Amino acid sequence: MVSRRLFFRISGAAAAVSAGVPCFADGDTNAAASLPPAIAALPSFAGRVKPFSNEERLARIERAKELMAENHMEAIVLANNSTSAEYFANIGLNGGERLWALTIPAKAKPFIVCPAFENARAHELLSAGPFGSDADVLTWQEDDSPFALLVKGLRDRGIATGRVGLDENMKYVFSSSLAQVGPQLTFTIATPVTAGCRMIKDAHEIECMRTACHATLAVYEAVYRSLREGMTTGDVQGLIAAGYNKVGFPGEASLNIGKFTASPHGSRQAQTIREGTVLMVDDGCEVEGYTSDITRTFVLGKPTEKMKSVFEVVHGAQQAGLAAARPGVELASVDAAARKVIVDAGYGPGFRYFSHRVGHGIGMDMHEWPYLVRNDMFGWDLDPRMQAGMTFSDEPGIYIPGEFGIRLEDDMHITADGAELLTPASPSLEDPFAR
């Protein structure tokens, strides 16, 4: 499945190539000399945050085992492109249609199941992570059943019956095959364990996210100060790529213009900047595995009175969401507080003009648990109240079909007694980065 971020990166990169926008590499003095001054002046943020240690990951694993006990699980299984495998073990499990799986039992030795030809790579991945040599690698040949091998690995560790949690993103073909070969086991969702650990961020994680947010905002401001009428979305993609190259983090952003901003996720159609039209930039970057997600909406030139009025409503809604967020309140109440401002201003009822929830959890995945909306359909027993250490986007918007949309998005950290935005809120359409 192509994510929103990848969707825009693919279409934006194609547009940039067609527009002849150059890629700027570090050390290329000729290319650097051709950068707009605001992009060229961007500082490097690389190295500001230290990598996560194996000791930190071992502490995460111990917490996962506590949650396994609380949720009556004998083990969790993290397969293929599981972000949780990176969170716990610093292992990127790939494999496509072939099963790669990291199994972490509550009371036994962990193990990896992988194709036999990947044996050496699996040992290499383990050696650099928190398990070191204290994990087994079980391999399967192309004509073997990896699912039977995984069930045998559990049985060999004393787990012949009981509940085993599966990563929520595991392919159905994997989960159903495990159920067929291990009918004596009860396979369930591992989210109470994985999300139970990952939803609450520690100081190191917040530092990574704060750095990602500040780097993203710096790139956005440099791009904003480099915009000119007549530039296309492809031109701007080139500026964004150059900006992230300067700050030293992988990142991307989508740009939508005019009527295309009335769709929350915009359009892949080529668009051209005209003075007096609304522009919306969205997305972020990654620092030590942790992401930012920021949206800035502005006008090149003079906005109309209606544009300014809508901006003020959205700005008020973002502040209302922030004011409502604190430990102990229901998650849905934050959405309700922001939505009330928008509906009371005449942009209702319900989701008519503010067509999405006010926020989503954010961390290693740009969208993760929990979600700020009533009737969050997540499929597991989540405490509906905020806790200190949670992180969310705070992103109300008003979208007027055929005209324009305005969204303001910053990332929000729940503190011991309230909440903070990790970046300064945008003050106006005319000067969106004023301090």
C-alpha cells in the first residue's frame, strides 16, 4: 500500500524531474551556489540527538513483558515491515511475501524466523541490537512452511497453548496461516503490548520529535521565503528536497495550491503558484526513527478577508484543542473542543467543513495510536483518557470545496499538567513564521 507520504514523494519527484529541478548534494559547491539564499542558509541539524542505545531497548522489552503478563499473552510476533521490531530490537524486518518474524516470548529466549538464504543477515542484524547472541535464528527453505517453523519455535520454548499477540500490520496471509498450523494457540492482536509501550514517550523520544519538528519548520520557512509566482509544485518539491538535504534528515512535503487545498490531502495534479492564492505545505522528516508532521497554510501576496477570517477560526480551534489536552481527559474531548470553535463560527455541522479528526498519535509512525476522535474504531481496549508522555498532531482545518482550505498542524506533547506544541503556532497567513 502506498502511504500518503510516499504518494506525494513519488508524484513530487516525478514532477521535479519533469520541471528540471536539480538535486543538491552535500559538497557540490556549484549546486550550493545556485540555491536560493534562504535554502543555502539552513543549518545542519544532524548529530543534535544521540542514537538510542541497546540499554534503552532492553528496558522497552522488559516493559513489553510486563504488558504481556497483564494482557495474558505468552509472546508477541512482529513480522516483516513492523515498526515495533525497530522500536524493540533495532531490526528492520523485510521480506515481502516471505515471512520474516521476530518473536519475543514473555518468559523465554527470543527468536527470528527468516528464509535460509537470509541466515547471515539475520545474525548480523541481531548482533548489533539489544539481543546480541541471546536470540535464535530459525530458517526455512523455499519449499518449507515458515508458519509451522514459527509455531514449533513457540512450542520448543514451552508455548504450546495460550495467547500469542500478532503485530497489527501483519499480512492476513501470515496470520491466517499461523492459525491453521497452530490451532491449539489463540492468536490475538499484539497492540495492547506494542502500543502500550510506544504510546508513552520518554525524554529521549520527545527530544527526537522536537528536533524533527524544528528541522521541518526551518525547511518550510526557507522554502516559503524562496517562493515566486509562476513556480510549480515540481519546482517547490526541488526546494523541499534541497532544504532537507541541508538540515541533514530524510523528509518530504506536499504542496497544494488554490482550490486543491480544499481537499485535506490535496491532489497529485501539477499546480502553479499565483499571487493571492492559498498554499498548503504538509508532512515532515525523521530523526532517529521519530517523525514530525506539520502543516503550514499561507498566501503569497495579499489574502482576501474571507481567507483571513477562516484562518482565525482555524487558529482558534488549534488553540482550543491545545487548551483541552491534559492527562486524564478523554481523547475525544480534544476533538470536541476544536470542532466546537469551527462549528460555532458557521462551518458545521459535524464534519461538513472540518472533515477529519483533530489529531492522531505520532511517533515512529507518522500516524499511530491513539487518535483524537469520538468512537475511535481501533479494535482493542484502549483507555480513552490522555496520559502524560503521549504525542499527537493538533491539526484542525476548514475546507471549502471549489475555493480553498486552511489547516494548521503542529505536534503536541502531553505534559504532567497540560500540553505543549513542539513548534510555535503559525500567527497569520501573511507571515506564517513570525516569532
